[in-house]
Amino acid sequence: MTRSRTDSAADLTKVSSRPINSPVELLDFAVGQVLREHGTVDALPKILARLTAIFDCRAAIAFQQDADQKLIVLAAHPRRAGSDRALRAEISGLSAARGDVGAEGAVSQAPLTAVDRPGSGRMTVLLAFSPPDAGHCLCAVALIGAAAQLTAEAQVTTRTLATIVAAQIRHANDTAALAERQARTEALVEGAPDAIVAASADLRLVAFNKAAEELTGWRRAEVLGKGLADVLVPERERPTVMAGTRSYLESGDRGAYTGRMRLPVLRADGTERMVELTPVPMTIESQVHFCGFLRDLSDLELAHATARESEMRFRLLSQLAPVGIMQTDLNGICTFANVRLCELTGLSLTQSVGASWSAGFHPDDVSRLEQEWHQAVGRNDELRADCRLRPTDTDEVWVHTVAVPIPAADGRPCGYLSAVTNISARKRAEAEQQRLLNAEQEARRGLADQTARLNSLIAAAIPGALVSDENGRITQINRSFCDLFGIKDAADELIGTPATEIALRIKGVFADPGDFVRRTGAAFAARQPVSGEQIACADGRTLECDYWPVLVDGDYRGDLWLAWDMSERKALEEQRERLLAAELTAREAAELAQGRLTEQNDKLQQLDEAKTQFFATMSHELRTPLTSIISFTELILDDQQDLTQDTVDSLLIIQRNAQRLLSLVGDLLLLSRLEAGGLPLDLAPVSVPGLVAEAARSASATAAERGITVDVRAMDGPPVGGGDQRRLQQVMDNLLSNAIKFSDTGGQIRVQASHDEQIWRIDIADDGIGIPADELGQLFSRFVRASNARLAGLPGTGLGLSIVKVITELHGGRVEVRSTMGHGTTFSVYLPDHRSTTDVLDN
């Protein structure tokens, strides 16, 4: 930005024709301009132009700063200096950085970087601040030029200029504030809803607002300057009013003019009106003035009378109303209840008034009513809800409740009013209606389900199906029907078309179309069911057709046509006839063979019974001599001192083999009785852990003789409720005896009992010689022993495992075996616990 002194002089010529050559003349000019111009800011451009010209400076800017230190330009010369953003930003920063100078109303200088003049060096800014007003600088002037031009005289002149402008701004602000306050006061007085009158010290009216005109009927122009008492006070009241007013004005004693007071006011038409007077004494320039606020009480008294009348009317209507009415305070405490409400709730008037609003309502509905009430209040709406009254000996009482707030004068609620209407009859009718509606909907759903199932059945049916209504139009036709008669159209496209059109389209399929049309027409005309009609087709097929008229409550509603290809079935029928003949021949042969087989079965059964009887008889007959042999052998052995050692050894052999034979006879007899069901069981709860522990103790001596250890592990669990302790012990003894017999010396036997899901599992595992895999299936048959046991010469009868199997199955269990040659055998006995055993025995 480059500017010469000649440019400044030219600007001055435009501003004023009178030359200003000294700072004093500038200040005189500034004072004259500020006072003469309508606004201080309007004169600033002229003043700043002369300031820059006198001191040969570049530019001048008058500004203020707001609370955020933002620069507010009041005026600038030249004008473009005020819009130079870089210059304004730098001046704002310098001013903010020298805030202490601004607070004291002093001057400050600083070099500028935003403005350079080629050939003249860097520019300097002189900041001059006016004295602060209430801590705020009203005007600051930034003078921009070379440092040599910013002399002490320039500083004083600039600061004085800032002070003159600030003083005029302050004066303008004070004048505007005073005018604003006066306008606000006049507006408040004029717009006040209460009448306001004011009288001077001599009690003459000096103020009379619009509300006072409406109250008294006097116009302001008619009463201003007249005596207060003559205009507004009735003649009978004037001496008292004048005496009290003069006493107050002379002594300062307000007397009766303290607080609010009631008195009559004389109107322009000679009538009187009762008002409420609030006197407010005022002192203006040491003179006491009388001011009063007048409020018309006529409407208030009328309102009170109306309220009393309304209250009486409300009470009367409440007693006559057919609905229950209740009034509560803000806390929900009942303050009024009519007779009808007491009849509905069963509470007396004494019990209702003073109690909570919820005293008469069903306890289960109170929380819901409170929630709905809060929601209604949030919507600024009334509450409408159906609920029940508290339970009584009579039928359940349903009511419709409407609750609304009672507004006070300020619009806020001062209580609540509720109306309670008995809707029990409506509720019963609604319940009955809902029941009927539910039944209807259920029937409709059932009908829709049946229709859907029927449609699905027709669509998926193998026979061709066509259904038409009473007007002869197709309502259902499936793909099978179309395929059967060579119809290329989609089944859905045929819905709604006449059934006669389909009949005409398909008649060419048959070998005798005329016969098809005749037979179809006859069936349709008779409207009687036709079943099994077989019609030959031109392509050699045979179709079977059925016709069924659709009747609903005896009324005709349409037709059902069914058709399917019988060609394959006819061929199958012919084949079936041939097969039947062959089957008849085979059946005769089978019956002959069956007769022979029956004879053989009878003979086998007789043989089995004879065998069983033989075993039983033989066992019984052998037990007596064997017992005698054993007994006499023991007697002879008691006198061993008279016998030779060879004789003793022979007797011991006789005794041992007799005992083995007796044991075999006993096993045979036991097995026969078990299989015949002739052996009763002594049933009682049996502890499985105790069972396996006792079996291990019984076998411990025999196992110890061969150096075999028996490891027993049994978990806790319920007992076998229907078990025979002695027979189950026999199962454990037989399995442990086998395990010891087929184990090598020094071996180990593991007995483990576990319970899972109402089943006990007892595993007896040895590490002996094992059993061939192809012999496991026959192991539980009588007199069957493993081949390797026989080859090894191990003793045994082959009956022990048969007895184990029969006893276990009699207890509702089962026995299984797993074995690996050379690595041992595991027998697993499964027994149900007391719960499942009881079920088995009951069944």
C-alpha cells in the first residue's frame, strides 16, 4: 500500500476547504465535528483524514475490542485500511498484547509487518487508548506511518483525539440508556393490567394509565392536574382519605396506608366500584408523591360467588349423578366421594374420605393405573382406563375410570377429579362376544386349514381330480388330470373355466367319444355317485372314472371327478390271478408241510418235556445215594488211624468225585426248575457293592491258594429293589469261580460295579487263557464248555454259565461276554436298579 503526501492533500481538499495545519486546530475541528454530527462515528472519517495529513502518516483506524479481543473498526482513513485483514489482525494482536497500556489509557508503538512502503523503511503503528470506562476502552486510534512522523506531539494528539471520541460515545450511550429506561417505564405503566394513579405533593393527579381509564371511566386528559380526592374518592370518604394522606405527606407516617386495603372508587358516571388499593409512596427531588395500584375487586367477588355456586352445584350434581365421583388432593388423598362411589366400592363415606384413591380399587390393577396415569400426564392428557374394584363377596365389578387434573388459578393442578362408571355388564358382553369371536376365528382357521389340506391333497393326488362349483366352473384341477388327458395348459390357468369345455377337449382321448359324452352326461344329470366306471382309450389305455356330487347340508354345491389309468393295474390283476393260482398250489403244499412240521414239533416238545422230567427225576434219584456215599465216606474217614494211607487216598477220591457229581445233580435240578419257572425268588432290596464284596470274600481263599489277586471297585448307587440275594450271590460266585479257574497262577481278577441311568453294570475280568471267538455265542448253553478249557483238562460241567444267564434274566437283566485268546475274558452283568426293577415286576 503506497501513498504520497500529495494524495493526502488531495483527500483533505475533498473533506474540507478550510486548511488545518496544527494539532490544536485538529482537536478544535474534532470537538466541533463530534458535537455537530448526528453520530460520533459519522464524524470519525473526516477527523482521521486530517490526523494522517498533519503528521504525514499512511493511515489511521479508530476501533474497539470486544470481550474476545476481536477488533471492531469504528472508522478508517483511507477506507480500505479498515478492510485490510492482515493489518487488522496485526493491530488486534498488538492491542491485546499491550492490554495493560489500554487499561491505563496510554499510548504504545510497535513496528508493523503487514504494511511496507518501498524506499521508506518499515511502517510503525502508534496505538492510543482512551481512559477506560468501567474497565473497557471505548475508543482506540491506530496511527500508521514512519517512526520519524510518530513524535511525542503525534502521540499526545492521537490520545487526546481518542479521549474526545470516547467521551462522546459515553455520552451517547448514557443518553440512549436513559431514553430506553424511560420508554420501558412508560411501557410498563401503560401496559400494566392494574390501574396506576400518581399524585404530586399537593395531591393533584400527574399519572393515569390506560387500566385506570377502564376502571374509572375517566380519560387521562380529563383528570390530569385535578385533585385526587375530587375525582376518585366518594364524597363520604373524602375527609378520611384527605386527612390520612396529609398526615403521611407531612409526617411520613403511613398510618392506614400500609399494605393492601379495600375502598370504594368513584367512577365518571357517578357509580362506585370496590377496589383493592396498594399505596406506594415515592420521593422525587425531595418531594413526596403518592402512587397507588388499584385492582378491581368486583370481578373477583363475582368469581368467588360463582365459585361457591359452582361448588354447591357440583356437590348436588355429584349426589344425583349415576356414576361414582371422587375428588383428591395432589397427594391422592380423597377429599370428596359421592354416594354412588361408596355403593360401588362398598366403602362408607367415612372410610372413603381421607383414604388413598386406591382404597376402592383392585390391588392387582393399582400399579397399572398409576403407570397409565403418569403416561397421560406426560402427554398432557386425561386418564381413561378400565379396571376392577376391590374384591367383594358378589361378582367381580369392572368400572371405566376417567381422571383429570383440577387446574388452579395459575394453571397448575391443585387436585384431581375422577368419574367411575360401572361397566360390568359391558365387560361380560365383551367377554361373551370375544368368546364367540374366538370360536368363529377358530372355525375359520379350521375351515382354512381343511381347505388348504384339501387343495394340497388334490394337487398332490396321484389320480386326476377335477372339482367344479354349482355353476359348472372349475375350482380345482390337478396336474395329474391334465397329464392323464394330454392337456398342455397349466392347471392354474384352467381355474374358472367351464367344466363342459374340458369335457369337449378330452373326449377325443377315448376309443368311443360318443359313449364317453353319454355316460358323463347321464352321471351329471342323475347327480348320483358313480364309482369304478372303466372306459377304453384310443391309445389302448383303460381309464377308471368316478363321479361324486358335492352336497352341503343336502344342497348341491358342485361336482368331483376322479380318473386314473387302469392299464397297468389290469395287467397286474391278470398277473395276480396267475400268481394266485400258483400261490393256491403252493399253499396246499405248505399246509401239508405245516401239518408234518406240527407233528414234528409236538414230538420234539414231548421229547423235551420227557428230557426235562428225566433230568429232574434223575437228579432227584441220584441225590439220595450220592448223599449216602458222601456221608459214609466221611464216617469211614473219621477213623483214619485204622486205615492205610492208600485206603484214605481212595476214600478221598470217592468223596471228591461224589461231591462233584452231587454238585452236577444240584445244578441240573436248579437249572430245570429255573427254566420251568418252578423256583420262587425271595425278592428284597440288594446292595450291589455289598454283593460283589461278599463274592470276593468267598473266593479269596481259593484265589489265594493259586496266588491270584482279586481287585474290587464298586461305586455307590441305589439297590436292586426286586432281587434274590442268594441267587444273585450264586451268579457272582459262578463268574468268580470261572475267572479263578481259567487264570494263570499269579494272575489278577478285576471286579468293577458302576451305575448309570437306572442300570447296574458288574464287570468280572481275568487275564487268563481266553475263549475262542466262534464259541462265544454258545457259551451260555447247557453242557457247553470252551474247547481250550477241555483240552487243558480244566474241571467243569458246562452248567454254571447257563445258571448265570437264567438267574440274571429272571431279574430283568442280561449277561454279556468279551474275550481275546491268550489275554483274558470279561463277563458283564447288567441289572436294573430298584426303580426300573419295580417297573419290570409290575409289568
